[in-house]
Amino acid sequence: MKLNERFIIFHADDEAMLVAQGGEDFSGLVRGSEAFGDILELLKEDTSEEALIAAMADRYDAPVEVLTKDIRDALAKLRDIGAIVD
């Protein structure tokens, strides 16, 4: 899976924003935490859910179960708006 190239990532302070450039059913802005921004950055390259979980576990001191749930929730929302290409 990979981030759809029609979406752009912006970072401001401790917040990440994802913006659709057009041509998608979704038109708007998605805001999230710095960790959400890390997920988006990892999705710039083709990756798997397992690789995302491993990369985030290296970056954050959190239980793997919590990271897994948060990543799955983020991926579901990104899929809903067409921001991920599988």
C-alpha cells in the first residue's frame, strides 16, 4: 500500500495535514498528530501494515497493541477517503 499521489502532506508545529489535490471524491483537509504525520510519511513508499507497525514501534515508546490499533484506525480512515492505493 502507498499514499495516493493526489494527496499532499503538510507539517505545522506538532500537527500533520493531508490535503487532496483534486480528482478525488474527497475534497478537504485531514488533520492529525505528529504520529499521524509519521504514518503518512512512511506511506510515501510502498509498505505493508506490518512494516508500518514495526517502524512506529521503533519511533514511539508505546505498547505494540496500542500502535497496531491506532495504525489500523488511521489506515481505515485513509482508505475511506481514497488516500491509499493498495
